[in-house]
Amino acid sequence: MNNEKTVSTLNDLLNITNDRIEGFSKVEDKVWENHSGLKTDYDQMVSQSREMKSDLIRMINEHGGDADNTTSTAGALHRAWIDVKNTFSGDKSESTLENVVFGEKAAIDAYQDVLDSEDLDPECARTISDHLHHLKSSYAKFESLEESRS
């Protein structure tokens, strides 16, 4: 197993996880008025994101790499777009939910691509598979809420 490739792959996922954490910070206070029942799920997703981040940094270090503890350019552009969109949106709650669903789907696709590539050793793959399970659960909660609003 090529440690350099593993570290690079894990750093990509770390960037995506950091994007997720930053994206969740944009959600705060925008949907709780209309969807107070999501607050507990949201808090759990933020906590899980932080755990995922810790897992990724640990695995990067174990493989002799340095964690690239930043966000991705694509994620930064998406968050800027969210800010612009929310400025002109009449229903910030609905717009915010749409963006959460979009972000979670993008994270799921990235994590699934990594698992499909088989570039990780079995231990890392198990951890990434667990992360993917959490992402899919988060996605399902927000997607069902968004669909119920349509």
C-alpha cells in the first residue's frame, strides 16, 4: 500500500469534512425556527463531523503524512454561492436545507469514490465506511425534510 497515495486520499477527505463543518456553521439559526426538531440531529452531525475529522487526522499521521487541515476550493466557492443565494432567497430556511442536502450528497459521492477506488488499507477503509454510513444517515434526514416541503 502506497502511504503517499493513502495520505493524499485521506487529506482529500479531510478537506471535504472541513467543508462539511464549515457548511454546518452556515446552517445555525437559519432553520431552527421552522424545524426545531432538527436541532438535536444537527448537533449530532456536527459532533460526528468533528470525530470524523479526528479520525482522518489520526490516520494521516499513522501513515506518516501531514494533515492538510483546510477546506477545499470547491467547498469555499459553494459556501460563497450559498451566501449569495441566501441574500436573495425569500425562504432562507428552504434554501439552507437545499444546500445541506447538496453538500451531504457531494460528501457521500466523494467518500464512496474513495471506497470504490480501493486505495486504502483495510483499517482505513473500515473507518471511511463508517464515516460514509453517518453521511448517508445525515443526508436521509435532511433530504426527507426537504422533500416534505416540496
